[in-house]
Amino acid sequence: MQTTDIIKVIVPAIIAFLTGIALTPTLSHYLYKYKAWKKKSVPVATDGRAATISQKLHNDEERKTPRMGGVVVWGSVLLVTFFFWLWAGVTKSTMSDGLNFLSRNQTWLPLFTLLVGALFGFLDDFLTVRDRYDFAAGGLSAMKRLFFVTVVAIGGAWWFYTKLEVSSIIVPFVGIIDIGLLFIPFFILVMLGCYSSGVIDGIDGLSGGVFASIFSAYGVIAFFQNQLDLAALCFVIVGGLLAFLWFNIPPARFFMSETGTMALTMTLAVVAFLTGQVLILPIIAFLLVATALSSALQLASKKLRGGKKLFLVAPMHHYFQAAKGWPAYKVVMRYWVFSVICAFIGVIIALIG
């Protein structure tokens, strides 16, 4: 470990945070100017019944909080990446070369995934907030979004398998295991699973803090595996997330929404595979897994048990609000604490396993 390695990882992250802070006033101005919020709360649940609890918790038409706050995250990441790449190309100095983290084998694919996920999610958000749409009719359908994620996942699996020649995974305390062609469907399932966890974006400050812990963990893992470009990218994402979180702490100035969650969840899957530590993803991102699982179990219960719920309300964070009576800030703070603990455990397993 050299001082220059630490600088390569930390400096871009700090600049990403400052860039995100600088972007926010302009972004907020336009989001509020064009009233970029849902005009109605969710009217019905997945079973067609009135979603009275969800309407009470979200209350979008009264809060008038814009969506598309995820632009702060991926916008700062892309700007910082382009800046250091351009600086390195123009000056050809040792410092600029050292800070440039754009590389074919480590950061091309996660950056591409971040961008396409962000743009597709932005389209969904744009359709959702238009005046002529309500929640039921607006935005892209779940099937369309899942189809898009699947297409990107197939492309990512192909890139790993053919271009990067990756067909193995690291099993903690066992070693590297080659799974051959099974790598492709496994990659697709992991990315779809990660995307499904985007429902964690449901309370002010919740998703930003959880995602920051997760990407920090993978940044540390990549750093100790000498994947310095990937580590730098992970911490640049953390910098963008912290900038977003600065303005998303209650009362939130805007929500991350699909343009942020789609970009981050899909990128997370790619990062996990690039480090080879995809099997510890359920540990590091335990809260994402639990959140997605709670929604899936709720849906399955309604389908298989004649509309009967397993939980009073799902996802899990809303259950703690509605069933346990926890105020939003208590849910968020406890999620932050638990996500940091999970991140530490995952990093330890990755480094010693």
C-alpha cells in the first residue's frame, strides 16, 4: 500500500462529493420549477386493493417532493470520471495519470451500466411525474423495466465471459470455483435480484446511507485486491451518494427515485462480480436483500393465500413504521447502523476468506 494509492482513491471521492453539492441548487431549481413529483400516491396494491397504508406513508400529492434526485449521484460520478480522464489525456503528467481511474478491465462496464440504468430510470421518472399520468398508468411498467434490466444483464454477462474471460467466483474459505457457462445465468439472476432491492428508496435518507455503506465496503475490498481503478470508482459513487444524502436527510429536498436506484443496483451487481466477491453480496447488502425479500414474500402470500398479507405492509422499512410504530428517523438511523455492521462483516470475510 502506497500513499499514491490512497490519494488515487480518496481525492476523486472528495471531488465527487463537492461536485454533487454544487449540482444540487441548479437541479433543485428545475425539479421544483417543473413540479417533478408524483401527482398521486399509489392508489392500489399489487392485488388491486386500495393501498391505504402506502398512501398514508407516502402522501406524495401533499408533500410535493420531486423525484430524480439520483441525478446528483450519477451526474457527479460521470463528471468526475470525465474530468480526470480528460486531464490525464491533456496534461500527460504523473499526477493526472495517477488520478485517472477509467480503465477497460475495471471501470468501463460499471460506468456503462451506471449510465444506461440512470437514463432508463430517468425516462421512467419523467413519465411518472407528467401531469397526465397517475401512478397506476404513469411510468414504465414493471415488466418493461425488468426486460430492460435483463437485456443489460445479458450484455454484462457476455462482456465478463468473452471479453474479460471470467467464468469463476470466489467462495469464502474455499477458494476460486469455475462454473463455466453457468456464470451467464448466475450473473443475470444476481443483477435482477439487485434491481429488485431498489424498493428500499422509500424513506428520507434511507437509500443514500445504505448504498453508501455497501459501495464503501466494495471499495475497500477492491483496494486490498489492488483493483485501484475500481476502488476509486466505488468511492466516487460514495462521494456522490453523500452529496445526495446531504440534501435527502429529512425533510428531503428530493427523492432518489428510479434514475438513482436503477443505476446503483445494476452497477452494484457489476462491481460485486468484478471483485470476485459476489457471494458475500447478501452479507454486505443484507438490508437490500431483506427489503426485496419482504416485498416478494408479501406478493407471494397475496397470490397463494387468496389476498392474505404476510406483513401489515411491505417493504420491510414501511412495516417497521406501520406495525411497530417507529418514526421514520428511527428506521433510517437503525438501518444506517445495521448497514455499516453488515459492511464490516462482509469486508472481513472477503479479506480473510
